[in-house]
Amino acid sequence: MSKYTMFGQLKAQPGKRDELAKMMLESSETLQGMEGCIFYILNESVNEPDVLWIMELWESAEAHAASLKDEKVRAVIEQCKPLIAGVSAVPVRPIGGKGL
Amino acid sequence: MSKYTMFGQLKAQPGKRDELAKMMLESSETLQGMEGCIFYILNESVNEPDVLWIMELWESAEAHAASLKDEKVRAVIEQCKPLIAGVSAVPVRPIGGKGL
């Protein structure tokens, strides 16, 4: 099965980025336990004060899709939603390299 | 020392993306040997036919900067240059998550 990468942008409500990041990272038990997730790294934008970027590598697209149906993951998403102004992603497909 | 992430875009000359990706991946010995590099994953854009995206995680910004001075890395860059139309990056700072 092909691995799956994601580079997704979360735009927080104005001034709420740190609160949103904290909430996401506090759910670290959920994060660490996501099956098929090789890495999930939360980044802050250097030049856009409300923007977070998430870099993800998964064993497969199916594993990623399944995580979004997980009850604990859905609870974290619901908790974060009021702090999120927008979501987007750079659509990519991994083709090789180190760590893949 | 803080870890360092990079999400960089390489735009190939029209029609040259596959050739560029192949050239980058053929230098895998150089890629695997980069000191302080935790992962370096080459992706192709799903909707932009000439675009590659590189996801990188390094032990530190210094390790990343040092790699760009490495003789073998510089040789790969020089070899790829004629196939590259443009380079840019999403400036980010990692703050937490799984695999960091």
C-alpha cells in the first residue's frame, strides 16, 4: 500500500493560534495512539500570525481516513472547531526520499 | 536545540518534473547520509503538473544549513539546476506532535 502525506493549513480565529495549538497538543495521547500514523507534526507559520501547518505521514490513505472516524480524534476536532477560522491543504503524493 | 522543519516547493521546467524527481531520488546515497536529517520526503503535487514539494525534518536549523554546504549535496543541486524553474518555501517552525 502506498504511504500518504498531508500538508494541511489550519487558520485560527484572530489571536487564537496559541490556544488552538495547545488544545491540539494536549490531546497528545490521542495523537500518539493514531494507528498507521508515522508522524504528525504541528508547525506555526513564521509570517502569518494565525496560521498553523500540519505535516503528516501515514502508512496509507486508508489509515488517515480511518483516523478521522475515530471517536477520540473526532472529539478533539469538535473541541478545536470554535477556534478554527479555516482549513485547507496542499494536495501531494509522496514519491520517495529518506524516512518514507 | 530546536528541531527544524521545511516545506519547500520546487517548480520544474515545463514537462521536466519526473526527470527532476528521478535525478533527486537517484542521489539517494547522498540523501540517506545527510547528517542530522530525520526525514526528507519528496512529493509530487496532485494538481500542479510541474510542481514537487519536499517535507523535511532536521535535528536543528544548523544541521540543515550545514547540509547545503556539503560537497555531495551541492553536486546534486548543481546537477538538478537546469531542470528547475523556481524554488520557494512555506516558512514554518515545529511546535509539537508525534514524531518530532
